[in-house]
Amino acid sequence: MAQTVLPFEYDANAVTPWDELYPQLPPGLQEACNQSLFLVQYLQTLPTAEIGVPQFYLKPARSLSDLPYRNLIYAIKDGLYVHIYPDTTGARDHHIAIEPTTVMNIDHLIPEIEDRLVAWAEEIGRLEEVDAKRALLLKLLDSMCTTTRVPRNNNSRKPERIFVSPQELEALRYRVLRDKIGMGVLQPLLLDPYIEDISCSGVGHIFIEHKIFKSVQS
């Protein structure tokens, strides 16, 4: 499945210590981070020495279109966020959807999850109500995965539960629901009320017409 392509070099082993970064954040962004671990993880990967610390808005005002330098995060639906990331070359700024999967790579877990879900495909397909389908998918994921290491039982006929970290489980729950019930990688764009138009020519960047920041790329 597709991964978010970030406009900066991401190194999972070189993140900014949280106790150093947190005091630099504006109060609104600090409060948002208190509610969202994946937002914290994303901020720790940012090259703040290069672009600066982003500002934060719950609801960005149209007057922000006049900013000569755009480096800001705003909230969208379903607890997600968007980062308008500055393009220092003078090209279009970047629209980065901040999701539980943005910097948490779970590609190595997805194939086994998909294989196990095949056994439930018929039952999942019979459910017409979104809430019922969501509840079943989450129940299945919780039965397949564990955040606690348990001794292997060689006598059991049941498949071993997949050991994951709490952050990986959050990302799995999000991505399975996004891809099985939502619109996949387009879902966060559809949840952004400030987007007017989305276009893509073949494989590559998705181009977005934003109500405030006009033409941006994702």
C-alpha cells in the first residue's frame, strides 16, 4: 500500500528529543500534542533547524493566505492534522496529512493482517452499515494482535497473535479502517474542509487547490 512521501529526509533514528522540542511549540500545538501521540512523533522528525517550528491553528483564517512564509499545522476531521510545509525552492508548498501512519511504518505487518482478514471477507462484505463493519474490523484486529509478549504455544492450533507496539496497533487500526471503509490514501484529503479540488496526472504528486493556500502539492 502507498506510504506518505515526505518533503524532507526522515530518519527514525534521528529524532528531536521531546523535552527539547515541547517548550518551543506554541501553546495550541502543545495542547494538541497532549491528545495525539502520532502528532508528537511527526513533530519530532521535522527539520525545525531548517524550517522553524510550525504555528498551530484549530481553524485557519483566510487571512493566512497573505503569509510570505507558510509553516503551519491545522486540525481536520477525525482527529487528524495537516501541515502546510514550506517549499524553499519557490515551488508549491506541501500539504502533508498527519496520520497515525505518517511516520509509523507498518508495511511489514500489513501482508499478514491482510492474509488473516481473508477468512472473514464474506462476513465483512455482508455488513452494510459502516459502524457495524468498523466494529467487526477492530474486533478482528484486536484478536490478531497483542502488545504483550507471550510464550509461544506449540500445541495450539490457533495462529499466534502478532506482537506489535501500542503505536503500531494504533496505526494498524487506523490504516485498516481507512483502506477498508474509507477512501485509502485520499481519505485525509476528503476530511480536509479547506480543499476545493484534487488532481493527479499518473503516478506522482497529488495537486490540491486549497481555499486558503491556493495551489499546493501532496
